[in-house]
Amino acid sequence: MYYYLIDPKGYRGKRFEYDQTRLLSLVTEYAVAGEVARSTPLRTVEDLALTALSHDIKTLVIIGGDETFTRVLRVVYGKPITLGFIPLDPESEVAKVLGVAESVEQAVGVIAKRLVAPIDVVRVGQEFFISAVRFDTGYGCELMVDESYRISAGGIGGKIINTQVQPAKLDAPDKFIAHASDRKIELVLAGKLSRLQSWRYRKLIEGNVYEGLPGSTVLHAQHIAVLSPEGMPLYVGHTVIAKAPVEVVVTDYSLKCVVGRNRHL
């Protein structure tokens, strides 16, 4: 049985009610209808996720943004449930990871085809993610990799990646493979660039695709501690998920997700 959890706060558009009606019509058309619940100030995303678990739902489909996915993941972590995702935000990183970023129609079609894949879950502090966290190294930061290798970083920025959100033209393509089920995370540090390089690679910089920049450093690990500066925010998408000092570690939990065939794994 499918359980559709709708979070209006994840919507990026101007006609929510119209788009919701269209989406639910597609769900019926593709013959994947199920129970539908919409979050409100009195019925939070977390409350609805707990309701789905209490009803022994096998497939919980999240309709919202990346923050919605993160909030649900916090509740269902460790539980035997499959998650689907229909993004209400066209810039959703989770949607790109799962291969459901093209359109609402495509996302519903993915749910209907029900191709399920295991995805590693990474813990950052007390939160969890499946895509990547990023942080600003411009003022200098210190990290510890696998409890043995200490790094002082500056430059443009850094990312800790579980799954590569989008492919990038790398200066050394064989040095970077971010797979969602390899029990590893990748630390990517982008160093300083010349003015010409900053202009040439401005789109990658604006999109935080540090792995596509020349001279970027990539390290594979299972445990990364972001030590300083104290209070430095770590972002998943546009949301602050944790602050330094904080540990980022691959968990033993494999989350089952409904994925599209064009996913970046």
C-alpha cells in the first residue's frame, strides 16, 4: 500500500492547489493510488511519517522538498520501509540523486515502475542525509579524516558527498566516483582559483559543484570530523543541517528508495 505525504512548505511555485490536484490525478492514472495525508501546523511531517509507520505502510512517498525528505528520514531511520519522492522544488538535490528530477509526470512514472535500490545513509551530528553536505572553507577550516589524517583547508569551499548529485567534467575523471551504496563518503575540497579560472568555472562555483573544478582534492573515507571553525554551518541544499564541530559518518543502514533509471549513483 502507498502512503503519500504532502508537505506544502516544500512547494516552489504559485498554484499549489492546482498542481496538487494534477499530481493526485496522475497517481490515479498510473494506478498507484493510496492514502494521502497533507501536513499542517497541527499535523507535522514527523507526525504523518509516524502514522505511516504505525499503519505498517510498505511504501511512503514524500511529496515536498529536500527538507521534507530529511525530516522524514530522521523518523524512519532504521525501519523496514521503502521511500519514494516526488519533488515540489525543481532544484531538489534529492530528486536528482533518485533520478526523479525531470517532471512531476516522470516522478509519478518512476513510482509506478517501482525500481527499488539501496542507498547508504550518512549521519551528520544528529541528522541524516543521502546526497551531500557543503560548507565554506573561505576563512579556513580543519577536518579529520578516518580519525587519522588531519587537514587544514582554505579556498572556495568543501563538500562531503554520499552520492554525486550531477555529473561534472572533471580534470581527472577516474579520481572521483561517488556511489550511493559503497559504504564510503567523498571529501571534496576546492582550492583557490585565478580570476580567469573563477570566470571560466563560474557556473560550477555557483552550483557548488566543487568536484568539477581544476585542482580539487578528493579523499574517500567512512568518517570525517569537521573540527573548526566552531559554529560553521553545514548545508544540505539550502538548509543548515548541522554546525561544526560535527562528525559525518556512514551508517550501517541501507535505505530502500524508489529510483529512476537515469539516477546519478
